Amino acid sequence: MGCLVPAAGLGLRLGAGRPKALVDLAGEPLLVHAVRALRACPLVGPVVVAAPVGDVPAVTDLLAPYDVVVVPGGASRQESVGLALSALPPGVDLVLVHDAARCLVPGSVVGAVIEALLAGADAVVPVVPLADTVKHVDGTRVLGTVDRSGLRAVQTPQGFRRDVLVRAHAAGIVGATDDASLVEALGGPVVTVPGHAEAFKVTGPFDVVLAESVLARRAAPGGRHAR
Ligand code: CTP
Ligand code: MG
């Protein structure tokens, strides 16, 4: 089981003045938390990290204990995943793609995605129901309320048969915000497994507060990792 980790984003919404992957959470860079979460899963083999172009040497040093390959990322998430995919060693038939920004993903979510792949799925995404009411708008005018019962928010890791992911990335589709949507665009089947609140994406400043409080709870006496 290979794993690609897009970590090359600028983190503009976080606004920390440096790439999000290198921002500290409870004393360690976000990317270290993310790679550690993946390495905690015994079935995860080769890991390829797409790092911010100017930070490849620093990221290589940072991740030296975790046996990963570091490549320079691209201008978009999709490009970064494509570049990491090109660096995945041969002989790896199943691949996870995991956003570094979902750095606290519980092992149960990684395990559920892997299990679905091993059971034969072409493409797998972890999902959670929406908590908020969702409205369709035009500027400030509300056009209507969307029935959220059939909607899901999608997390990572997403899992793929390698040949399916390679074909999806070679299809010339632009602007995708995840990898499963590339498979969907080609008409391929994608299945869901349960995601988890702790697999949230660190995006803005509040998410750092949330992440540090999750880490503090895990580190507290009797604190346990989410299942
Ligand atoms: N990513 C990447 N290469 C890019 C852009 C994003 O590898 N050119 C990665 C990010 O590092 C992150 C994941 O894709 O792990 C999800 O992206 P996002 O949360 O949007 O992170 P950023 O692009 O860094 O943040 P922002 O959009 O606020 O600048
Ligand atoms: Mg982004």
C-alpha cells in the first residue's frame, strides 16, 4: 500500500507566513503529525511527500525518521499529487492519497479505506454527514435550501487502485479539489467509508486551536486516540 501526501500548499487561509506543512502544532510541524499518523498503520508501505518547492531539503530532514521520499510539489494540489504519483516505486498496486493538512486522521479511518481497497474497490473516500443547513445562493440572495440528507463532506485518505489513479490523473481534467472526482469524471465507481471529525482539514486559524486541543486531549493521562 503506497501513500502520496500532498503537502506543497502555501497555507494562505491559515496566514502563518510560511507553508502550512511547516506550521507547528503542539511543538511539531503539521506535516510530521500527518506522516506519523500514516506510519502508525502497518499496511502503509512507500510514502511520497510533495513538499513546497523551496522547502524540499528542510522537509527531507524533518521526515528522515519516517522513511519517506520527498519530491517538489506543483502549482495546484492536483499537480502535487501527480508529481508524487510519478515518484511512487513500481510494484505498488494500491495507493492512498492523504492531505498533509488532515494531520490528525485517526487510524480507524486509514484502516477503513485500506480495508475497502483490499476488498476490491477501485476508489474509496471517507465521508461525514453535513452538520450545517446548506443554501444555494446568488451573491447575497438565497435561492433555496439544499436537501442535505444525500450530501456528504469528503475527507482523506482517499484510496485507489494505482492504475485507476494513474488513468484519472492522465485524463487532462483541470480544477479538481480531490482525486476521487477525477475518477468520477471518467465514470469510474467510487465508494464511501465512514470518516471522522478528527480527520478535519487544518485550513484557518481556528483549526489550529482545534488541532492543538485534540492533541492535548490525546496526550492527557488516560487520553486515548480516537477510534
Ligand atoms: N497542496 C499541495 N500543493 C498545492 C496546493 C495544495 O500539495 N499546490 C496540498 C496542501 O499542502 C494540503 C492539501 O493539498 O495538504 C489541501 O490543500 P489546502 O488545505 O487548500 O492547503 P493550502 O493550499 O496550503 O492552503 P490555502 O488554500 O489556504 O493556501
Ligand atoms: Mg489550497
